[in-house]
Amino acid sequence: MSAVEIRGVNKSFGALHVLKGIDLSIDSGEVVCVIGPSGSGKSTLLRCVNLLEEPESGQIFVHGVEITHPDVDIDAQRRKIGMVFQQFNLFPHLTVTENLTLPQRRVLGRAPPEASRVAAENLERVGLAQKANAYPAQLSGGQQQRVAIARALAMNPELMLFDEPTSALDPELVGDVLAVMRMLARDGMTMMVVTHEMSFAREVADRVVFMDGGVIVEQGPGAQVIGNPTHERTRAFLSRVLDPAAVSL
Amino acid sequence: MPSIRRLKQRRSVSQTVQYALFAFVALLIAWSANWKVLASQFVRLDVAAQLFPGLLTIALKNTVIYTLSGFLLGLVLGLVIALMRLSRVLPYRWIAGIYIEFFRGLPALLIFMFVGVGIPLAFPGTELPGGTYGKVALGLGLVSAAYMAETIRAGIQAVPKGQMEAARSLGFSHGRAMLSIILPQAFRIIIPPLTNELVLLFKDSSLVLFLGVTLEERELTKFGRDLASQTANTTPIFVAGLCYLVVTIPLGYVVRRLEARANASQGRS
């Protein structure tokens, strides 16, 4: 059984047809990076996987459960799907620890001592145990994003979605966030990552999916899709985002 | 360079003329006013002394009780209406919209008359809990709820959309997310306008005058007016006015401080 199974998904915003019949499946433990120009529909596709966007047609299964079915308890399904946003979206009125413990207590019903223990473990995991009592505004963007990853992990998700997790960061802060994501991939987490970090996609992803104009143009191992793309649109996109020095790497 | 100096000169000349004009008008008013009569009608210390202790133990106390009970009822009702206004259910939005337009569009005085006369007629035999206090809380609450609903709605909408998305993606239901994530942030944003609403209610509590209250239920304005007719002197009204200012000016200062702090923290993040 696939971790994620997307079948014939269509989505429009008004007259704009953003997703045009997407099919994609992701295996358990697989890391899939979705790349493509802005407006290609890659973020919308990712947001469909936890139903932050509702597709107009098609089906999406997550671990065998059809989340697009009208009768599904979407809150129960979302508990098992972690999501990391471009803008971090930490809760600014709560401390770092409270950001991690409140969802555990309110959503999973964990007792406060257990929630605190899980929070501490996951802050340790992303290397921010010393920031437990800080407020989000007191952290750098990179630290905030690592807290956001820890917050998602504290819910023990079976699948993690990343929506351009490093796009809002200053270049020197990108590395720490990518390091945490590498660690997750190594630990066997199933991950779907929308990203502009080509070297990360090439190095960490089991599969790279290139989207353009609401369709999947090509997919395959990173070395193939990024290193030796077969489609003209993929080549055109890559030549725009990669400088010549990076291509030769 | 000389043209700039001439501009400055011209400006200082026009300012001097303005000051002279203001001073002249102020002096004219001060000179033509009958200060002796004013002083004997508004600031008679012997009359002011007769106001105590009732001014504090009855009038100010009741004003504060009326204001706070109206504020609390308005806050709860306003929150419900704000949530209805933002609901996905169309009839809820209609009801909330009609409520807001209706109660913001009517003079508070009319609503007080309706509460005082209309409700006993509409529901004969029923008494609002708390007697006059209940009526006042209802009257002030109904009016302030309409204004507070709009304030609360603005506060909820000022919380970035990503906050709701993050909460939903963690498995919070819409209601839970609203309660534990969105509303705490929204209320922080709207503390200054809500405090402003408190000041307005403090003054509007004088409308109790039109409900017919017992001696023990009088608030500042009614108390001042009653004693003015008893003593045949307007000093009680002057003193009651001072009592309002003693509360509203510091509250206004608090609002400005809170607004400045909110602006500063917004600039930081």
C-alpha cells in the first residue's frame, strides 16, 4: 500500500485550472521532491494531500484512507500528516514548548507531562532544546522553521509535507533546516517536499517530480531528472534556476 | 537662500497673527462671561459637600456596575455575533449583519426605552434577573455588542491566515483552532478598541435616567441632576462631570499606551 495515492486530481481557482488530472503515488519511507516554476501547481498539489485545498475531482488516499471522501473525519487524518509551511506559522502568543505541547494535548489528548517529554525530545532532535522557553519572535527564521518541524514531529506523523520550507529564509540559514530534513529522510520518514533547493532534491530525494502548467512533466531519480532531463520544459526550467557552476557539480 | 529666509519670516508673521486672534477671542469670551454667577451656580463647596458620601457609595458605584455588566454582556454577545458574521452558514451571516446594522443605526436612548417599556409589554409577568441592573446590562449590552462584534471580527481577520492553516494541519477542528489559537491572538490585537468601547459605555450608562430607577439605583448623571434640583444649584452636575473625567481620562491614557505598545511590537516582528 502506498503512503500517498493521488488519482486524477483536478483543481481550479476561478478560471485558472491549476491541477490538470494529476496522478502520483508515494511509497512508505520514500522522499519525493516536487520542483517546477512558480504557478506550476506544485504547492497546490501538496496542500491537497492534507485537504487544505479541496480538489474538484479525483481521489487522494493517504495510507489507504480516501481523504477526499465526503464522510472522512479529516481532523483525524490530518493528525497523521505533518505539514511545514514556507512562513513557519508558529503560534506567536505561545512559547516554543507551548507550540509543541498545546496541539498534543488538545488534539491527541496527551497528559501534560507526556506532552512536555515529547516536546523536549523533538526540540532536542532539531537542535533547539536551549530555546524551549523563547517566543517565536525571539528566534531566527531558520530556528523558527526547525521549531515548526519539531511541532509537526511531536504529533508522531506517518507522513510529512514540506511547502517550500526554505524559501522565506536568508541564504545562510537554509543549511540548518535542510540538515534537519536530511536527518528525517535518513530516519525513514515518508516525505513530500516542494522545494527550489535543487542540490537538496538531487542528493536526498528518492524521486524528483517536475511539474509545469498543472501537469507532471517528468519524474525519476534526482540524478536523472535534474542531471539529465529528457523534456525540453524541464531543461528550460533547470537552466533558469541552476547557474552553470551548479550544473557541473 | 534669501527666498527661504523670507518664507520663514512670512510664516512666523502669520503665526503671530493667529496667536493674537486666538488670545483676543479667548479674552473676549472670558471678559463677557458672568463669572460670579457661574461660580455661585457650579462651584459651591458647601453644596458639593452635601453630595458625599452618596456620590461615591451610590452614584459612582452604580455607574461602574452598570458599565461593567453591560460590557461583559456586550463582549459575550459580540463574540457570538462576530463568529456568526464569519460563519460559512449564510443565514448566520445574515442574522449577524442585520443585528449589527440595526443596533448601530439606532440611538442608544431608543433601545433603552424599548428595553424599559417594550420587554415588559412583550413578555408580561416576566422580570429580568437583577431588576434595574438586569435591564441596564441588557440595554448597554445590546448596543455595545453590535460595535464589539465588528471590532472582534476585525481582530479575527487580522490574525494571519496561516495560523488557522497550521492549526488545522495539526488536526485541530475549526472551532478548537478558533478557541485556542485564533481568538487569543485576536483579543490581544483588539484590547485598545475594546478599552475605548468601555469608555463609551461608561458615559452611555447615564441613559439609565430613562428607565426610572430607585434612589439606591441612581448613577452619576441622575444623582447629579436630582441633587441639583434639591439644592437649587447646578454644582452637583459639575461634580458628577468631574467624576466621569476622573475615570475616562486615565482610561484614555491607558488606551493610547496600549496602542503605542501594539504598534511597537508590530514593527518589531
